[in-house]
Amino acid sequence: MAAKLFNRVASLRAAAGLTQAELAAQILVSPETIAAIENGRQDATLLTALRMSRALQTQVPNIFREQPFPKLIGSDRGEGSVAKIGGSQR
């Protein structure tokens, strides 16, 4: 069984003042890829996760982890997004 991966890409991206298209351009993926990762429909590759951590100026474990992230006050997006490790969810 594949492990579930929680992410907070959307909230970190918004906090950085980036649109999905801007983040995508910085890390060399499509805006659709960013949307799919944010919504838990697609896994981030290791390379994408590393590029994302650099663009968002944080470490990968601050973006992706196996346990849910605590809800941020005033945030209703990104904190509970789930993706599966070990297989594509396309």
C-alpha cells in the first residue's frame, strides 16, 4: 500500500506571493502540474520537490510529509492536500 503524503504547496506558494504559473516557471514544470500537486492528484518528483523547496525558500519536509500539517489560522487551502507516494495519481 502506498503511503499518503500531505503537502502545503498552495499556502507556501501564496505566502511567497507566487501564482501557480510563476512557481511553475521557476521550477520548470507546467502550471497544471503545480495544481495537480497542490490538490493531491499527482506526486511531486524528487527533482520537483527540491526545486520547489528552493523556490519557496524552505526545506522539503516543510512542504511534504506523511502526517497532516496543523491548520494555519485563516487558511483553508493546501494544508490537507494528500498525494500518494510510490505511484502516480493521474
